[in-house]
Amino acid sequence: QVQLVESGGGLVQPGGSLRLSCAASGSIFSIYTMGWYRQAPGKQRELVAAITSGGITNYPDSVKGRFTISRDNAKNTVYLQMNSLKPEDTAVYYCNADLVPTGWDIPLDAWGQGTLVTVSA
């Protein structure tokens, strides 16, 4: 069974920084794109950052220049460094991975359980 486990959320003051981590575990053949999404209360889930297996990244304008996504393919782990945090960044952050479990013929869209990030004075 494949799992994505996030860590690193918490409370931070405006202007502060946090680093999220997400490790994929289980019997995995390969991982393609990994990413982070967030969902604030009353809002739809939105993409925060994504990174391909080759290291190509994608960010929406709302976080560009403040957030940096990276991954360690040897550890099946993706990171999100968040700097200059704003109150509007408050949300539950979810890890996502497009991966192929061992023995599967098609990719699986896997999600973590979410980690809460609160930006407040």
C-alpha cells in the first residue's frame, strides 16, 4: 500500500518561513510529478507548486518568488520551502504524487492527509 505522509505544518507569524516535507512510502515502481495543493476554509483546493521527475517546476503567481518546491528522488520525498508567508497562505496543505505502484499498469493519483499551516500574528 502506498502512502504519502506530510510534516512541517504549524503556526507562523506573517513574514516568517516554514518548510513542508512529504515522503512517499510503500511498494512504488516510479513517481512522476509531485506537488503541493492547499485548501483554505470555504475555498476550492488549488495548486501551490509542482515538480516533475526531471526537476521542472510550476508555480501560480500567488506564490511565485516566495515558495520553492524541490524533491529528492532517492528518498521519494518532496519539499516545499515557504518564505515571506502571508495570512492568506493559511490553509491545509496537501501533498500529491502521480506514481505507479509496483505491479500496476497505470499511474495512481495519490494524496497525503494534509497538514495545517496558519499564518497569524
